[in-house]
Amino acid sequence: MGKKKKDDLKQYEDITVANMNVEGMPWYIKKPEDHISSGTSSVDTEYFESSENKETLTPKETWQLIANAVFAALLIGGVFLFAIFLFLLFCVYVWF
């Protein structure tokens, strides 16, 4: 079994295993259909077309989202503080 010839590997050049066009990356392209070869599937183009038509949140919805996130964080923090408090009670009254 020798090395594969370059001609054998050319058939794999246009295959996309995972689309790495992600916002925030230095190589991000806003309209990938302009730069991707003609071998793309319709699923890729449908994804990028739908991402351009995002709905924006109203200010009321934005504040509601922020309030819910803060409430969730405080709830989780409260659970941890309560667990620490119970552990301290256990240490003071049972363990020692």
C-alpha cells in the first residue's frame, strides 16, 4: 500500500464535513452562497437565508429576558448558599 496519488484525493476537495462559517471567527463570510462552490446543498443556503431574517426583540421583551436571567442566576446562587449554610450547621452541631 503506497501513498495515494493527488488525483485520487481531488474527488474529496469540495466535500464539506462541517460548516465552519461562524460569526465571530476571523474567516466569517456574511453571504456564504457567494463564496462556496456550487456543490452546496439547499440545507446550507436555507439556514443562512433564515438567519438573515431574524426578528428583533421589543424593549419590554428585552427587559423581561434580562429579569428572567437574573432571577434564574439568583435562584441557583440561593440554592448553593442554602447548601453551604446547611453544611455549616451540620459541621457545628453534628460533626464537632
